[in-house]
Amino acid sequence: MFPALVLEKSPDFSASVRAVDDTFLPDGDVTVAIEYSTLNYKDALAITNRSPVVRSWPMVAGIDGAGTVLESRSVAWKPGDQVVLNGFGVGEMHKGCLAGKARLRGEWLVRRPAAFDARQAMAIGTAGYTAMLCVLALERHGLRAGAGDVLVTGATGGVGSVAVALLSRLGHTVVAATGKAAEADYLHALGASAVIDRAELAAAGKPLQKERWAGVVDAVGSHTLANACAQTRYGGAVAACGLAQGMDLPLTVAPFILRGVSLLGIDSVMAPMPLREQAWERLARDIEPGRLDAMTTEIALDAAVEHAQRLMAGQVRGRLVVRTGG
């Protein structure tokens, strides 16, 4: 028996930690003892039933996991291997990693970089891996240190916190947007050069505005993303990866056809394996361990439901790492 955070749909929705056994695990060719998982925004949506994230019931929550291979029918993995899982519909269509064990598919797994233990890997998790995908996309577009200010929205969240730390470590001047004025010292400690009120970006704005940003990492969407595009400098790029404010995008074509701004969509769930491996290699090189520790809070699996509710209420900063007991 092992603990799992199980989501049930009927007769009414419920989310609770209970003991299950191996017969509860789904099909897969690799069984992993999960040491740590994490709470991302998508996890919180599923656990609080705020959005139809889950598409198969009952479900074990948890889109991320880090642990040790116990059994494998995959030629790529053997018992004892240290692995990381991000996305691929786990926690949505395939039972996830907020549990002591998970049964997964070998082609979904990434070898955990030697630079990280399991806890650190989950301090990064999908949020940090997504932030790295944003940085890689901006770099492919040509963003280089010294090019100008780089905006990070939703800066005290998981994606935002890691993006601030990564970009500043890479030599960029980072401007962090947040609605939490009390967290300015936290953001400066992560490497932000300046902190602005998210209210500057959150309401409807003009189609073209004063050019401010050489690049943007946006985890918010809606008017915030529209204003970020309208404020991006000629030839700059905006990496869009989230929808905390909304899924809508109320903008015009003006930034794209008059300033040559590029809007870069970032998908972390089904990203191809070579890109995932590149992201984790860069994270191992570019994330500063002290800053990672500063943004991380560890909780027990039994506290995950409560903290998911707090995350949805905007009462969490940085990363929540969940000790699963695996």
C-alpha cells in the first residue's frame, strides 16, 4: 500500500489522500517510486475542480514526479535509474505522481540531471521547466544579455519566479510584474532589477504603446499579454505560457505588422524529448541553487489539498514541493 492524492467525480467531486495498492496503477512499462512531486497551477486547478483538467476518473493528481525506477519493461530504463516526469497528460488522462508510486511510459521520462536531487528537480518541476522553455525560445529568436529590459509577468508564481532567477543569472535586466507589493524584496533577491505593479498591465490598453521590453515571459494571458505585446520593442519577442488572468487575448495586429514583434507559444505538456532534454541540461547549468532554495517551500502529501486551495487564492509564492513518502 502507498498514499495517493485521488480525485473522484461521483457522486460528487472529492480530492483526498488515501492508501491504494499496485492494482490502482494504470498501464505503463515503467514503475517509479516517487520521492517528490510538486503543486503547479494546473495541479491546483484539478485538485480544486476549478477547471476541467481531469479527463479520466478516478485520477491521481500530479503532473510532475521525481524518483527511482522500481520495475521496467522499457529498454531505455532499468531499476535504480533516477528519472523526472513532466506533463504528457499525466494527472489529466493518466494517473499521476502525487503518490508514493506511479506507473508511466518510458518514452515520457527524462534522466534526472546529476546536478539535482529529487527535491531540487521538483522545486523546478513543470513551472521551472516551462520557464526554461520560454528562455530557450527567446534565445532562438535572438534575445541576448544587454539587449534591454525583459519583462516577467506573474513574477511571484512558479513560472515567474524561476524565469526571474534564470534571466538574471544569464545577464538580463529583469523587470518583474506582480500584484503582491510585499514580495518586492523576494523578487529582488531572485535577481529582478525592478518590480512593477501588475495593474499597469492588467486593464485594456492602446494597440501600440511606448516601447519598453526587449523580451517578455508571460504566464498571465488576457489584457496583460496584450499590453506586453503592445509595449515590446521593435523586433522583440513575447513567450506566452500561461492563462492566470484569462484565456482571451484582446489585442490587434499592430505590434506584429508595425514593430515586427513575435509571439512565441510555449507548450510544456507535449514538448518533444530533445527539447525537454535541452531544457533540463540548461537548468542544471543556469539555475543558481541558492535562488532555487529561496523560492521553494516543502509540504507533506497530506497538506497538498489545502495548499492547492491557497495557490488558487493567490496565497502562495514560488514553488511548492510535495514530499510523497515514496
